[in-house]
Amino acid sequence: MPQQTAQEVIEIQRQDWNRVAAGWEKWDEFFDRSMACLNHRLVGDARLRPGHHVLDLGSGTGYPALLAAQVVGSQGRVVGIDLAEQMLAAAERKAARLGLTNISFRTGDATTLPFGAASFDAVTSRFCLMFLPDVPQAAAEIARVLKPGGWVAAAVWSDPDKNPSISLSVNAIRSVIELPPPDPTAPGIFRLANPGDLSSMLTQAGLCDVSESEFAAEWSYASPEEYYTNLLEIAAPVQNLMAKLSINQTQEVKRLILQGANRYRRGDRLVFPFVARLVAGRKPL
Ligand SMILES: C[S@@+](CC[C@H](N)C(=O)[O-])C[C@H]1O[C@@H](n2cnc3c(N)ncnc32)[C@H](O)[C@@H]1O
């Protein structure tokens, strides 16, 4: 398949995430319940303090930007940037409900940041960087907009084997249609899954004290059907693959996913492990 240009990647990402924005808003309580722990880790790893000016890359429906705004308080400010205006509209509604007046969201591309050099005390990002057309370019942009001494903290997905709630669906689709082998350098869910992938890019961009670790947690569903519905309503990359299937193939994939999901039964719930890779680094003084 011919390689997509950076502009094509960005436009596809914008359309993909706008398409699932309503699903993300519908499942917001699920995200809050399952993944708040990650927001707290990111806010901690970015060393946020009251008064800080923070940039959140790929905020989507507001994670971890909304928590960051609560931590930096009325003297601080948070800007969330994302390609998908409909994801940001949901984030804005949540900020209003929380009464946060120190946060704003704007559309933009994380690889060409519309901010001056040294304008932020910290940068955060949850599950966005692997979708960028040029991650080293984004790392250079992060280094540029950080103030000397400022920290970046980012979460990306770790290995597919450690994230069965994502890989189960892709494996089921792969068993009914031929898909090209995953290109480890192309934008996608597991683009930065390997140890050292993102941390080496941050080091290359000039950041220091770069560290990375895996963060393991669980999310749970009431039933395989709830898991399947959630998956199809929020996972834009999975939706794209499902769109390639005939009606019969869709039914077979659904059967395989429900069957596979049943392996994760614990008591009356379905409990999936998930593992994120957390990477942090600091701009030298
Ligand atoms: C999986 S969602 C994560 C959203 C949120 N950070 C969270 O963890 O809930 C990925 C987000 O990255 C955004 N995104 C993808 N490519 C981007 C880019 N080049 N610049 C800015 N945002 C981008 C998408 O629009 C989408 O909202």
C-alpha cells in the first residue's frame, strides 16, 4: 500500500475521532472509572503544581487536561489541543460542568504546535502520540514549547499481548480477512508499544532524565455484549477494520470477539488487564 502523506494521516485521524466523539461522550463515566488512575500518574510524572501553565496533546474529551486544570488551580492554565473538534466540544462541556475557568481547548496538530518557544511549564499526553504522522517531529515540538526544567509525561499503549481488549478484536478480524502485516512505523494503536520507542525520540529531541515504565491496570464490563458495543463505539481504528467486512464476516467476527471476551470472566463481570507505557522527560535547565 502506498504510504500516506502526513497531511493524509492528519485528515484521516481528524475524521476518525470526530466520528466516534459521541461514543466517547456516551462512555465517559466508563473512561473516568477505568482510567482516572492514569490521569493521576501523568499529572504526577509531569510534576504539575498550582500556577503551572500546561499543554495537553490530543486531549480528546479532556483526559488528562481536566485533572491538570484542577491541580494547577486558578493561578494556572491548561490548553488542550486536538485535531477533532467534536472530541473537544465534549471536553468543553465537561469543563463547564466542572466549573473550570482555567482551561481552554483548541484544534491543532501536535506535530506543528501553534505556540511560542518555552511557553509551557509542562506537557501531558494520553494515548495520542502513536497516531501522529511524525512522532520525532512532535518530540521536537514538545522540547521547543517547554520551558527549561519543564517536564513532559505521556502515556501510549504497550504491547498488544498485554492489551487483550484491543488485540482480541484485531485478531478476530484478521482471522476472517487478510490484512497487511502491521507496519511498526505507521501511525496506529501500537506504534509506540516497544520499550525505548518513545523515550529514545524524546532523548533525541534533547530532553534529559527520560524514564519509562509500564503501568498495568484493569477495566471491566458487565457482559461481553457491553464490551463489544463499547469497542465499536469508541475504537476508531477497529471501526475502520470492521468497515472492510461483509455482513456474514461481521457476524463471524462478533461471534469470535464475544467468545474470546468470555475468557476474561471474573465473577459476574468481564475483567480485562491493560498495560500502558508511561514516558517522562525534562527539558534541560
Ligand atoms: C485515543 S484518543 C485519546 C484522547 C484522550 N487523550 C484520552 O486519553 O481520553 C486520541 C486522540 O488523539 C487525537 N489526535 C490524533 N492525531 C493527532 C494530532 N496529529 N494532533 C492532535 N491530536 C491528535 C485524536 O483526535 C484523538 O482525540
